Amino acid sequence: MKFTLGIAMSPLDQLTELARTAEEWGYSSIALPDSLFYSEKVSAEYPYTPDGSRMWNEDTPWVDPMVAAAAMGAVTSHIRFYTQVLKLGSRNPLLLARQVGSVANMIGNRFGLGVGLGWAPEEFEWCGAPFADRGKRVDEMIDVLRLVLGGGMVEYHGSFFDFDRLQMSPAPSAPVPLYIGGHSPAALRRAARVGDGWTSAMIKFADLRSTITRLDELGAFDKPFEIQAVCIDRFGLDGYRQLADIGVTDAIVVPWLFYGVGFDGPLQAKKDGIRRFADEVINRL
């Protein structure tokens, strides 16, 4: 099982040094969060907390994940980066394909695209995208991204996106992995159908195990398929062994939280947490 460093809600001036440290201590990837803006009022509940509240406020720091991947990729040599997850529904697939292709080329094919629909109607509407039919729109967006990033002259004629022959150069020299987020039945079907993996939000072990079983039933594992998990009730060597046993291939962790350092904690304390977790878990597992 691999370990990915989660950097959500860390100050932006810490990110490049966290990336260097994670690479040095054997983490496989860095998970890049996505938040477009903080709306003062929101007309939907956040789906991944018990009471539907957001875990951040208007002052919480966020960076565009493409910018973060380029900046951290420039100071590292082999650690990978993936969005976890990028809110696809509020974006334009052609503009996004340009960004993804640029990042993948600039950091040597060390980039994966994790996507979800997005949950807040305001993010869709204020970015000019309809909230209605978002699932069908996202399915077409995934088709467009795969098509354009595959290289060559292509065209697409769908219900939501329609363009004649075009080409973006250079295309990535290797396929960009696509990971599908979301816990709904539709998200799991999408992951099994078109994804190279499924990526979780915060989830308990029992729910994670049943989700992996469902993905198996849907045929996800008929091809190479990753399970990236943020499990909130399994920790330590025994806990991560249990995750590996049920099929988790990539555990996403925020090591400094295990040692009493908050999201906005000092850089040196976070680096110490990265090293300590590597010694206590990664190297021993």
C-alpha cells in the first residue's frame, strides 16, 4: 500500500517544502484539494460531515490545484500529484484539458486527475454552469478530457458540449490517470465504468469495505484500479494493515494531525510529523 500526503488547508507558503519533505521520506503522492471560493451562504449541506457543515471558513487558505502541482513538481523529481478531488461540474472541459495537459508535460507525467461533481449549487451557477443535469454533464466532460488529452485532431458532438476538429499540443506523452470521487451509487458506477480508480472523502472503515465490495460487483477490478482512501477510524500499523487487507492501495494521510499539530501549524512541526509517520508506519509497513 502506498501513502499520499494530504495538504488541505495548509498555508500556501509551506507547500513546496512539504512536497520536498514528503518525497525525501517515501510518500508516493501528494493529494491536492480544490475549493473555488467560500460563499457566505450556501444552499446545500456539505455531504461529508455529520451535520452538513463545512470544516473551513472564509479565511482558510486554498490554492488552485494545477498551480500547486506545477510549483511542487518544479522542486521535486519523482513524487506524484493528484487532485483529490477537483470539482469538475463547474468547469469548462476544454479549458481544463489545456491546464491538465500543461501540468502533466511540465512535471514529467507525475500528475493524476481526481474529479467529483461538486456539491454546492453556488459554485456551479456563479461560474456559469447549470446545477441541473450535472451528472450527465460531467460524464460528457470526462469524455472530452479523455479525447483531447489523448492527442491528435479530435471533435466532439454531445448534448452539452459540441466542437469541431481541434488539437491541443503537446499532448501528455503518457495517459493521465483519472480517479473518480463521490460516495453515491452514481459516483461508484462512474468510477467502475470510466475511472482508473476511486478516491474517497472522509469515510469509516465499515463503509469503506462495503464500498470496495460494491466497486468489485460493478466490475471495477476487471482492470488495474486504485482505491485511494481517507479512513477516519483506522490508524497505526494494525489499522493500515487492515486497510490493505480490504483492498486499499493508497492511504491519504495528514501526518502532523496525529502528533497534535493543526492544519495551520508551523512548517517545521509538519515536517517533523512527515518524518515521524514515515519512521513509525511507512518504513515498518
